[in-house]
Amino acid sequence: MFNKFKEKLGSFKKAFSKTIDEKAVEVEPVIIEQVPESEESLEEEIEPIIEEETIEAALEEEIPEKGAVPEVISHVSVEDLKKAEYRKKVEDRKKAAEKKKEEKEEVKPVEEKKSFFKKLAPKVGFTQKAKALVFNREVYLDEKDLEEPLWELEMGLLESDLAVSVSEAIVESVKNQLTGTTKRIGSNTGDIVEEALKKAILDVVSANTFDFDEYVKNRPKPVHIVFVGINGTGKTTSISKMTHRLLKLGYSVVLAAGDTFRAGAIDQLGIHADRLGVKMIKHQAGADPAAVIYDAVQYAKAHNIDFVLSDTAGRMHTNMNLMAQMEKICRVSSPDLIIFVDEAVAGNDAVERAAQFNDAVPIDGSILTKIDADAKGGAAISIAYITGKPILFFGVGQGYEDLKKFEPEWFVDQLFGQS
């Protein structure tokens, strides 16, 4: 299901991923270090030379008391001894300082090169866009970046039979989600586009949704539901599936053979009524359908039947006589719900018919048949948006059980190939 839709989305995801990969670069953060202002600051300060007075005091402590001076130094004056000691210490200090300076000079060229590189390194935080490009593989996207991917998306949506207005709404939603924002990306850049697309499509198909089961549960009985649509779209089959579903929920049902335009339609509905074990109200072929449906509603009231499901003649929206007949049915029998039935595989034709039926006899929701054979998904996405009325059920097969209540999240997951 929806294989062609998935294929079309593939082109958009590829274009989008390419844009992200081109813009997102992985760069290590640069740390700005303070560079010394002068060479002098690179040198360690030389320890101060001890003053002459300090040395003299030290010498006096080492010299024995007066009269006990050894003979080897008795001929040397104290003054000469202090000066010699002072000169020796000064020379030692100078040699140590020169040695340290030479060691610094050997390392200095490397340090200068490193410092020079750091001076040229860009500073962090000069613009939001720069931050996004530099750190943590994030990407900042503007409108120009999205032009090519969004073009791929719009073409893919149109080729999947989405209505033009719906395609434009989805593209605009994706654009608004991604433009001017910083996106953190992982190993699969396609996740970003898929997330945005899912949200955009979910917003479209969730238009005016309501819970069918909760609605009919709280309505006064009998609940009257009229089914409309053109011939050959599965309208009568959908009525039989709905009957089966309501019976399983514990309700009672009566059918109204309101399609008096075709004799075969009465017989077809009668076969389903017999199989399901429910009563069908019918008149002769060519009778007034409004009268048949009125009688069915009166029968339901008299026998405490919960639901009346009324079939109607398939008609094109351009057939003025049949559309006037539909208006008469609704005026005489006041249905609680009018449900439009069409094939999902009809694409834009189904969307157009739904819109025009809604203009003539305002519908309350739609059933799309053959959804299991729909490769494009265009009608399923478009009808709710165009009519402003919810999709109620999907026909997913030929059996009575094959009527699935529409759930927007489930539907979007199917579009993206998730179970």
C-alpha cells in the first residue's frame, strides 16, 4: 500500500539529506588562549641576588670568634673574603639565569607557532549560523537551502495524486518547521525530513476528526445514516461492512434500499441483508427513493431498531435531477450522518467528487474503499483537507471484517512503511 508515494518521498529525502550533509561540518571546538605580550614574560624571573649586607651577616656567623681564625686564612681580610664570596654567588646566579634563558629559546619557536595559530583561530559564538555549522554536527537551514528539496517534495506530492492546495499546504508546513532553525543530526539525516513530513501530513489528515463510535453511541435512536457516491465505488459493500460492524457492537440494524434507479442494486443489497440476518425495506424499481427511506426510518422507530443504513443511487455530481433527489431524501428523512463513499485509487477524481457532493448535500465524513490497492495515497490525504470533513473508515478488503476505523497516526505510519 502507498508504494508509489513512498517512492516519490525518496527523491525528496535524498535531496534534503544532500543539503544537510553539505552544510553540516564536524569541527572540534577551538579554545582561545591568552598569548604572552612580550618575550620577557616567557622567561622565569631570576631569583634576586642576596644583598651584600645579608652575605656579610652570613659570613660573620660562619667565622669563628676573634682570636680563633685559622692560620690558612688569617692573612686574608674579612672585607676581601666577603667580596670574593659575593662575586662567586653573582657569577653562579648569572650562569643559572643564562642556562634557563637558553632552554626557553630552544622551545620558543614552537610556542610562537602555536600561539600564532591560536591568534588566527575563529572565536566561538559570533553568529547563530556559525555555531550551527561548527559544533556537534548541527545544521542551520534557511529558505535558499530548502528550495531544491521542497521542489522535489511538491513534485512528488502532485505525482502521488495530491490536490494542488493540499500539496502546497504540506510543503508550507515543512518549510515553516525547518526554515531558520538549528537541527541536530545523527547518522541518518533522512530522519529530519521524515519527522517534518509526518507532522505536516498528520495535520492535514486529522482535519475535524471525531470518534464515530462515540458519536453514534450518544445519538437518539434510531440513528439514520445515508450513504452517497457514484456507481461502482463500493457503496453497497461498505453498507454491508458497516452493518456487520454495528451488529458486532451489539446494535440492531435495518437497511433501506434507496437505490431504486437500478433494479440490480435492490437485489445486491438484499443478498447482504440475508447473509447478515437483518431486515431490508424496499419498494419496486423506479419508486421514489425518499419514500423507501422514510418507510425504513418509521419501521426502525416502531421496532426499536438502533440504526437505519440507507443506500442511494450512484450519481455523478453533474446530474442535476439525481442531486435534487438526494436533497429531497435528506429533507424528508433528516439523516444523522451523510457519508460519502469513493475509491482511494481514484485519486484526484475522488477528491473532486467529494468536494462537489459536499457542496450539493453537505457530507459529514468519508469512507475510502480499496485502500489496500492504493499505491499513491493522494485521495486519502486530500479528501479530509478539501472537504473539511473527516475520513471515517477505510475499506481494506472484500470481507465483512475489512472495514478499518480511520486513525490518523496509523495512516501516517502506513505512508512511511511502518507497522
